[in-house]
Amino acid sequence: MELGQGVASRRDSKANLRMDAQRWQKIKTVFDAALEIEPSKRAKFLDETCLEDAELRTDVQKLIDSFEVAGSFIEEPAANEVASLIIGSKDGLKSGQRFAHYEIIRQIGVGGMGEVYLARDEKLSRNVAIKILSEEFGRHESSLQRFKQEAQAASALNHPNILVIHEIGSSDSMNYIVSEFIEGETLRSLVGDSSAKISQMLDIVAQIAGALAAAHAERIIHRDIKPENIMVRPDGYVKVLDFGLAKLIGDDNALFGPDDGTKKQNQTAKGLIMGTINYMSPEQAKGEKVDESTDIFSLGVVMYEMVAGRTPFRGDSMSETFANLINAEPQPLSRYSSNVPAELERIVSKTLRKDRSERYQTIKDLLVDLKSLRENLAFDERLERSQPSSEQQATAFLEKTTGGIKDRTGDTKYSFAGKSQIRRYLPGAVAALLILALTGVGFYFLYVKRSGPVTDGRKTLAVLPFVNLSQDANAEYLSDGVTESVINNLSQLSGLKVMSRNSAFRFKKDQTDIKSIGSQLGAETVVTGDIKTLGDKLIINVRLINAVDDSQIWGSQYVRTPADLIATQNEIAQAVAQNLRLQLTRSDQQALAKHYTDNSEAYQLYLRGRFHVFKLTPPEVETGISYFQQAIAIDPNYALAYAGLADAYRALAVGSEMPPIEFTSKSAAYSKKAIELDDSLSEGHSGLGMTTFWGQWNWSGAETQYKRALELNPNSSIAHLFYAHLLSNTGRHPEALAEAAIARELDPLFPFTGALEGQFLNHAGQTDEALARLQKTFELDPNFWMPHLFASSAYIEKGNYDQAVAEAELATKLGPSQTTSIAFESYALAKLGRVDEARALLDGLLKLSAERFVPPNHIALIYNGLGEKDNALAWLEKAFEQHDPKMAFLKVEPKWNNLRAEPRFVALMKKMNFE
């Protein structure tokens, strides 16, 4: 009976939605006519045609929006049904209307699948965008699956240029996706803007390519890249939207289960055309199987349109556009703009090849060429701005030799549509310009070096841990140490981006697949090596490999004695830089040649110290300290060894809960000594920044040290990460997340980086994003305790206390030397009403505090969870007196929010320099 009623209900609903045939014919006539008109002129056409029928205009516009989203023909006999679904519903959500924990502010868009609204997330006090699937589309399983697919595909990706999906859900029979709200305009508003520079276009396209590279790395292709799906913020930051047509490549991706309906829906049948016509690839237009090169082609179309002001295959009708897409070659860009660099013409042409095997094979290959072109254009602009007097001399010279030229001004620039002019000098005139302006090629290159390379154009390199081929396992410190020294030397070069030691060392045991390693690390080139002892000799083999095709660029063997080790690691770094063809500044050359000590024995003791400290357990850290002390005894001026001591003592104070005043004081003293001996030592400044942050709560002083450390070594992922920590703890969340993203880019496989980024997101109120980042960090190292600790904290903020308890218990099991997880577990138990269990954990910490230092902050947190405010405040005051490092979280830890109006808490905030 119920099934019969359901069938009848659906039949009646369908009948009610069906439009009068005459009405539909009128809509379709206007719709067909509108499609024959340029998109920019359609609004005016509809205004004029539907002047006396506003409802007709609305219906046609909805049909057009759906057509652009679906990208396929609206044909009989399905057209009537599809149209009824699209335009059948007239009512949307109203301003002030609420559902779930969202309040609607206003509608900001409408499409074939539903509406998009600006709303207020009342739970997290932030504006969001909500896409709501229309009721009619929601009745169709294929539409609902595609809607879910969009959310799942986008949420599986984590990249700063991809729209962040916060939530997918249902409420009051509505299916919805909640995403971040982007202030800005679509790229459509910039197409044809003659005032925009090619350098700006390249920056935008490079960001899009970066987003696609992240998607392709997850085996996801977008399939609908077009200006309407690209948002550009006022600051130039780009976001790629709408993974509604996204498709998985292959069947082994874990995003969907083997029986998932979304995946079934995603397996597009041959002959079904999906995408937007003007931006389709030929294989899309022919209904063939698509891969990553489809996105490359579509991005090429976007690039072409940004320069030419029109798409490359546009015809006078849809059928002509399809024919051009499959058979015709695009007109050269020079037809539409006389100032297109030849390299840009080549790049765009390569993206638009009909044969996908002739296009760029990966989006990363395209990105490399885009960055190289942008670097060259930036250099030209710098040269032009820096030499006004030479420009005048060159102009005079050219007037004499060519019969006169038009004046050139500082406003001359490349543009999308080519309406500005730029000079094209004859080769002889260029030579004269260089001679007159720079007095020789040598001075020219000196200028380039002083002005510095373009950061975004840096080459990327990973140095993998050298393999210990000796029979002696105790020599492992030597292979690790030489690797780290080479990394440190190369990371200081301004024209090179070097992946951090922490990520590179994840490939210590298996370096067989260099192409895969390069891809995982985001490195174009990779250094590998091995070390073997033979009597009193060291045999070191080093190779520089192109990670794209696994070909060897350079290799060499060094036969040295241990006494030559310092000079040898410098030689290796210099050889790598030379074979990468880097243009080195004077400071670069000094960094490569720098010896932190001339004593080989002290150097080897320092390497042993680092080897043990990186094991991160208190006994190993203490062993490392003893080696650093021995190195300093041999060479009292060894600044790097002092910096090592500072790191070790700080790790004991903060990570292993040793008495903070004693250990942070030692850390600060050793950092200051390192800087006193060598003010150019980045490690010394970052170390001092950390102890100034944790031990002295001097936020401005710490920031000064971090900035100095990054000035000396922009490739220091640790300096970026701990600067992010400072920014996060002082409430500067957007800056903190930006720095954390840089740290992760330099150190993509280091779980410590991902764990801290999850903590920063949680403290920024982005709890779902925090859990997503921590989930990825679990995958990097399931046995690392820290991400489970921060996941526990995030679940507490979501009110999911059972899950918080589970994560805290796991963190305690994996990290027994810390007690933060016990505090979180007890807090969550108290919130669950399991007070006896919470108090049992509290009693355990109180007993433990009689034996060793337990951060009073943790005990205060438990009392606060139990609702005992006075006890909580008393223990916070004790934490301040004992200089508990965890007090650094007082400003941003949301578990203290209930105390923020308390006078004693306000007084603590002032003492902590937060107010």
C-alpha cells in the first residue's frame, strides 16, 4: 500500500510540474535565440525580448544557467522534462530564514541544480556560502548523486586555491553543501580587461594550475574549468570552484568505495557530453574517455581568452563551435594582440593541441613553463624600472640609427587584450642599450644578482638521505649528517627551494622510485647518494636526478678521509648548485663555502648529537646534548653546536614536560651564545624566537627573531612553522595559516607540521578543516601521538566527547611522556557526565605532580571541565608562577572561554602580555 502511494505521489508530482506545451515552446524559442548571442550581450537581449513578461525572463535565465552548468544540448524529448525541473520552482529561501545552524543573509547565485546563498554560520560565527539543491532535482537520484559528488570531490582536496567545503548535509528535505564564502569576482570580470598585465594573468593561471595539480595528484580531474568557476579575490588570490563534474581516474582511488553510487554515477557513459562547450577538450566534445589533459586543454582555452578577449573555437552557432573544437586550429594570439610574448604563444598553443599526447603531459609541466615566463617578464620589468637614464640614452642611439622611434614611458605594459604598446628593438639596438645602460655584460649580471631572483620561479630540490653502505651501523650518523649539512647549505640559496630534512628522510629506507618521490615532495630534481668506509677512507657517491623522467643530470664520486668531511659536504653542495645552473649571488656563494667549524672531530660530534636529538625521546635528546657539549669542548666557537643545545633543551621543556624555568633558560642562553658567535645563523635566531615565545611570553621579541631567521633562510620550514605558532597563539589566524601552509609546502611529509596546522585551524574556529588536516596527518604516521591529541581537542569543540575521549586515550598510549592528552580526556569525560572517571584522571595527575613537573595548566583545564572555576583559576595562577609553557595558549584556547570575563582571568591575560 505504501509503495503504491509513493508511486502515485511521484506521478502526481510529475504531472503538476509539467508545463503547458505552448508556454514551453515560447520559453524554448527565446532560449534558442539567446544561445546564438554572445554571453556578454544576452542580458540586454533578454531584457528587451521579455520586457512585459518578467516570469518568462526568469524561466529562460534559469534554463541558460542550467545549460552552462550541464554543458550539453537541451533536446527533445527530454527537454520538456528537464525544463520543468529547472524552472518549476519559484520560491527560494528568504533573508533571515534559518535551517540547521545557518541564517540566510541573501541569495548570491542561481543555477540549473539549485540556488546559492550567503549565510551566517551561527555556531562558528562566520559567513559561508550554501548551495541548495532544488527540490525538483533532489527527487532524481542522478542529480542528487552528482550534487554529493561535487562536495566529496572538493572536500577530498586540501589546497589554498581550492574552495574549502565545510559540510554536506540535509535539513527539512533540503540537500545542501556549505563552503567558505569568497569575497571577489569571477574571472569572467577580468577577461578582456585591457588594463590588466600579462604578468597578472600568469599569476592567476599559475594559481589555477597549482589547484589542478593538487586535484590530479589525488587522481581527480575537474572537467569544467572556465572563468565562471574561478573566483579572484581583491588581493589577487584565486579559488577554483565547482567540482560538480569532477571525475576519478581509475578504480583504485579510496575516495569512493567500490559500491558507492557516486562512483557509479561518475563513470560517464561513452557519448555523454559533460562540460561547458566553449571550454571543452576535443575528447570531451566527442564523448570519449577523459584524463588530466582535459583540464590542461580547458585551462589553455581560459588563457587564450584572457589574452584575446574571446575563446579560440567560438563559432556563430553551437554546432559550428563543436566543429571548430574538433577540426579547426585556433587563430594565433598575435592576431588579437600585437604584444604577446612568443613564449606565451608557444605555451598556449601546446595546451590546445587536438592530440592529447602532444599537449603538456602533466599540469606541473605547464606550471614550470608559466613560472619561468613570469620570472623572465618580471626581470624585464625590473630592468626597465631601474634604468631610466639608460633608456634615454638608448632612445637617442636608436633615433640616430633607425630614423627615430616613438617615446616609451614607464606606463608601457603587456595587457590581456593587447591595447598597450611595447618596444621591439633590433638585436643591434639591444646590444647598444646594454652597453650604454650597464657598461658591460658583467655589470648587467651584477644588477640581476643584487635584485634577487623571483621567489615563485625558484627551482625545487630534494636531498634524500645518503645510504650507509658501511658494515657498521654506528656510522649511520655520518650518512644522515652529511645529508643534513648539504640540505642546510643549499636551503640558504635564494634561487632554490629545498625540501626539508624531515620530509626527505621519510624515504630513508626506499629510494627506488625517484619519479614518485619527486612527485610526493613536489621536487623537480632529487639528490641521492651513499657513503661507505674503506679503511681510513670515505667513499661518497652523489647523483643529481631529474625527477620528471628519472634521468641523471650529474654524478660524482668523492674519496676522502674523515678529516676532509667538512670540505667535502661543501663541495657537494657547490656541485649541485652548479649543475642546476643557478645564478648565485655573493651571499649565496658565501653560504655554500661557509664552514661552521674547521675541526672535523667537532663536526662529527655535532652530527652525532643531531642524530640522537631527532629520535625525540627524552633519553635520546639527553644523549644528543652530551655530544653537542663534547663538540663545544673541542671548538668553543662552534655556533651551530650551541644552536643544537638550545633546540634540545627547549624540546625537553615543551615536549617532554621538564621543569620549564631551568630548561627554557638554558635554551635561551645557548641561542644567544650561538647568535653572539654568528649573527647570520638562522638556526640561532629561530631558536631564540622559540624560547622567547615559550619561556618569556615576549610576543614582539619572538616575532623579530623569527623574521630574522626567515630573512637568513627562507627555506627553513621550522622557522615558518613556529612563526605560524606565534601568530596563531596571539590570535592572528589568517597570517598563521598562511605561514603554516608555507611550512607544509617545504615539508609536505612531516607529520609534526600537519599536526600543528590542525591545531592552528582548531584555534581559528575552523574545526572541520582541522579534523580534515589531522586525518591526512594520521595517514602520514599512524603512530605519532600529536595529531590524535589535537583531534581530541577539536572533537571537544564539536561536542563529540566520546570521540574526544578515544583520541585522547590513543594519544596517551602513543606519547606517554606528555600529559596534555590526559587533561583533554578528563575534560571530555566531565562534559559527558562521567565525573568519577574524570576525577580519577585528575587525582592521577595530582599524584604525578608530586614526583615530577606536570603543567599546572593541565590540572586547571580539568577543574574547568568539572565546573570548578575557583580551582581552575588558582591552578592557572600557579601555572603562571611556574612559567608553564602551555600558558602560551591562554588567548586562543576555546576551553577557557567561560572564564574570560572573570577578573582573575583578565589579570592573567595582562600578565601574559595578551592585553
